[in-house]
Amino acid sequence: MALHPVLYVKDGELVLKTIMIGNYEKACKRYVKKQLKRKSRIDRERCFVTYADCSQKQLKQIETVVREWIDFEHLIFNTASATVSCNCGPNAFGVLYVRS
């Protein structure tokens, strides 16, 4: 059984929000859907996917799931900082966007 913690920043601290159970692919899909579920409140111009040591296969999978939910004009992938990478570990990613 694989456990995938979901973290977020609250008052400048990294906090555990939930833990997703299952393989990476299923957890990835659930996470992206949860982040993008309020489509009407999301600016569709730009979305960033920040990741730490994800394979090209994983990045393609993330792109596919994001675009299934919202086809952003610009979907930008960027590597996480050393601090984020150390705290979150390999295969971690986050979906960032502007609310409209």
C-alpha cells in the first residue's frame, strides 16, 4: 500500500492536509482533480506545475490529467527549489494557478 501525503503552506509552515492511499497514478489523478474542481474560480490563462525529481512519464501523466480538467493557455512545468525538494522528496508536485 502506498501513502502519498498532501502538504500545504499555512502561516509560513508546511502542514499535512491529507494522505492519499493507492498507487502514484491514481493519487496523481485524485490530487489534480481536487485542486482544479472549482473551475469557475480559476483563471485559465496560466498554470504552473512545480515538481521535484519526477520522470518524464510522470510529467506527461500530470499534464494529461490537468488538461482533462482545464485546458490552460499556458501550462508551465518548473523544478522545485532545493528547500521544497528536500522537504517533499522525489516524485512530489504541486499545481498552482491564479483564482479569477
